[in-house]
Amino acid sequence: MGDERVGVDRYGVMGYPVSHSRSPVIHRLFALQTQQAIQYELLQVAPAKLEQAVRQFQRTGGKGLNVTVPHKREVAKLCDQLSERASSAGAVNTLVFQDNEIFGDNTDGIGLLRDLAVNLGVTLEGASILILGAGGATRGIVGPLLEMQPVSLVIANRTVDKADAIVDRFSDQGPVSACGFDAVPADEPFDLVINATSAGVHGKTPPYPGSAVGPDTFCYDLSYGAKPTPFCQWARGMGAAHSVMGWGMLVEQAAESFHLWRGVRPNTLPVLKQISVGA
Ligand code: ATR
């Protein structure tokens, strides 16, 4: 905070913890590129203080927020309106404050799709897709991935009940199924394997299903870091030619939020280059 310039619209990211977030840097680069006068704050807010902090940000003239772990599900309850994609995900990562109302959206799924399909050239139509993990991150990406008409989408999780619950929610939207890591179909490698667990954040590599990965499997970790994540290292070890960290999704979801707030779409590629190099 501290940078309260008159006439400059205020935005920020709320999380707990949040000090590691790259969102302020990304949005400042977008603002510079598109010549938008905004300021963007890092807001560390404990779960018990979430409602109070959101309402105060709104009351004091804030225009929009990004919301990150662990608030993405809870914050949906504070929204007066939800986009269809936020409502189907049951999770919100972007708030827009307008006319005393809170609009909640979820740009994670479209951010992932843009990175995969546009930046990385991955074909999703007809692809076999495996998602590892069944938490908030998975909820945000299943709907948009199913819209791309994959041939199958399997959600594997340590706790199978949680994967089942997501399948129940999305089964009318496409060929989605659930299982444990040890029951992933092993007939042939998947076209795309996405790590949506938070295991790597804790430095862990769970017993992921090795048979899911072959030389042509595209492996994508929603997590990112200065060094290859444990999942990316595991995927390389399994012989995957492509294992990519989620820097692109991070920048693309931010660009979607920026577009919602400012009506301008920034050019993501120079920003992606800048932040992933300076990681
Ligand atoms: P997020 O919002 O990032 O998805 P989350 O909702 O807490 O975070 O979900 C974390 C996911 O990572 C879950 O799928 C969790 O598995 P469980 O549902 O069984 O808890 C998974 N995860 C975290 N640590 C893990 C580990 N060490 N091994 C396997 N899965 C792990």
C-alpha cells in the first residue's frame, strides 16, 4: 500500500500468505504497456477477516481485486453476481466493484486455455487429458477444458471422493471421470497431463501414475518457480519431451482480469518473457 495517488484507480490481490505473489509486477507491466493509470496492492488477509477486508476495499473506492489461495471459494459468497464460469467452478479469482455491487468471475480456466492453445500450440480437441488433483485449481479448469471437446478427461486424486464430487458437477458437460492415482487407465499415455495438486509447493512428489506419461505427452504444472517444479522434474524423468510450468497461465489469467477491469487487453508475451526470466 502507501502509493495512494489521487485519481488513480485501485486494485489488488488478496491471499494468505500473499507475499510471494507476482500479480503486482504483472499488473504494473500491463498498466505501463497500455498506459492505464492504476495502482495494484498486495493484501495479506487471514480467512476470518476476508469479508471485512473486501468490504473495506470496496467502501474506500477500490475498483477490483484478484483473490487467491485460500479465499477463492469463500469469496464467491460475497458476490452479488457471478459469471457463469465462476458459478460452475464454485470459485472466484477476480472481483469487479461497480455501482455498489460485487461481480465475481473466474479467469483461471481461460488463462490456462490461452496458454496451452495459443502460446504453446497444444491441440485440445480430441485429446486425452489427465488432471492430477481435485482442489480449487481443478474446479476452475475442468469446465473450460471440457468446452474444448477432449475425447476424455480423467481427474485423479489422492482423496477419490473429492474427484468424484467434481465429476458429479461437470458430468453433463463432457466425458469426465474420477479415480485414485493407482487406478489411472494405463492402456496408453495421455496427450496432456496437468498437475493441479499443491504437493510440489510442499516439496513433495506423490506417487503419480508413470504409465500416464509417454514421450509425446505434454505435461503442464499449474505451479511455477525459479527452478523446475517437482512435477516437471518427475515428468522429464518419465521421458516426456514437454514439461512446462504455469507462468503462462499466471500471466494469461491476469490479462483476462485486467481486460475485465479496464476494457483493454494487454499483450501478454513480453510480460511473460520478463517475469519468467526474472523468476
Ligand atoms: P488448490 O486450491 O491449489 O487446488 P486445495 O484445494 O487445497 O488447493 O487442493 C490441493 C490439491 O492438492 C488436492 O487435490 C490435494 O489432494 P487431497 O484432495 O487428497 O488433499 C492435493 N495434494 C496436496 N498435497 C498432496 C500430496 N502430498 N500428495 C498428493 N496430493 C496432494
